[in-house]
Amino acid sequence: MLCRRMDKAGMTTGGCGKGKETAVFRIAVLVSGGGTNLQAIIDAIDQGTIKDTEIVLVLSNNEGAFALERARRRGIPAVVVSPKSYAARAAFNEALLDCVREHQPDLVVLAGFLCAIPDEMVEAYRNRIINIHPSLIPSFCGKGYYGLKVHEAALERGVKISGATVHFVDSGTDTGPIIMQKAVAVLPDDTPKTLQLRIMEQAEWKILPRVIDLIAHGKVKVDGRKVTVIGQDEEGGSQKGSQV
């Protein structure tokens, strides 16, 4: 199994850079690219928006992902598990699950992770894996919809609003129960890049930390495909995932 923890010298251990030795709630963040959503989580922990929580693992399938550098700078364990290092997909899936289990997270956060999560991992962490998707599911989601492709499709269709969705992960692609959504206006002169940035700033970086904090404090209830945010939904929010 290839499971490498890297800092500037090639190895590191630690938490979220605050000297905490133990965590009330442990999260693993899986990411393939720059890690802007990872940074939003780190910042939210620093600012107290996410309370009683520690990042215990940042894992990437891409050794060149800048997200790993973000983790190293904060003393967070940075791990590479790449499918290119395995002859068979099953071996990669096993290594991925083993690495996550090694760090004993309470919650796994997919923050731009472009590898399919194996069924064995979905089962092992049932209703404990969440994903952030840059559209209002069920629009512009599923296989082939990732990164700028989502925003290109939204603009091509001519929608007036888009946004972001946080949902639980099941065995499908973007098909798990919806936890929270936030709408963002699409402007007449938008390009895929300007729309992507606005959705990040106004939606993704807001609702992902919010959902993590809610789950960390036992305020998210799942019943089949129905998600209830305790307190918020009872006050009139959507019973199939909250809108903010």
C-alpha cells in the first residue's frame, strides 16, 4: 500500500496547526487539486465557525495537488494515494480505504476529489462521507460534471441561478441525500471562470464549513433520502436539505 505522509522534509504528523493533541470531532479531507475548499475549512476552524473539530488527514490522488502544500503549512498529515501506483483499481480502492481508516476520522469530506469512492468505503462510512458539488443538484451533476464543465453547462443552458450543494455520498455520482444548498445569481456577462469563483465565494466556502459544524454537533439527521437539520429545518427550512 502506498500511503505517504509528506511535509517539507517528506514526512509530517500533527493536527490543524493549533497545538491540539486530541480532537472532539475528527475529519479527513480528500482533494485532487488546489484545495480552496480545504482552505475554507481550515479558516473556519481558526475562526470558530467550525467548533470542536480537527482535520486529521488531507489525502490526494494527485502528488502535485497544492492542497497538500496547504496541509503541510499547517502541520496536517498530507497523504498521497494515487491510482497510478497500482496495477489494479481494486488495489487502489483498498489502499484508499486503509489510509482513511488509519487516521480514524468521524467524517470524510470530499472537497474536489476526482476519484470515484469505492462501494466498500461508502459502506464503511455510511452517512459519514459528504461531498461539495458546484451546482444545485439535480441540475448539472453526475458523471462528467466537474470543475469548469459544470459552469460551462450552466451557461450554455442559460440558467439564471446556479449554486452549490453539500450532500451525503452513496454508491452513485452526486445522488446521495442533499444536506444543504445555496443559490447564486448568474450574471449576463459571466464566463465559466467568473461563475465558478462567485459560486465558490458565495456558496461553497459558506455551506461546506456550516455542514461540517452541524454534523460535528449532531444536528444532521438522515432518514433514507431525507435529511433534516435539527433546529433549522424545524423553523421552516426545507425538509429535504436546507437552503441558505
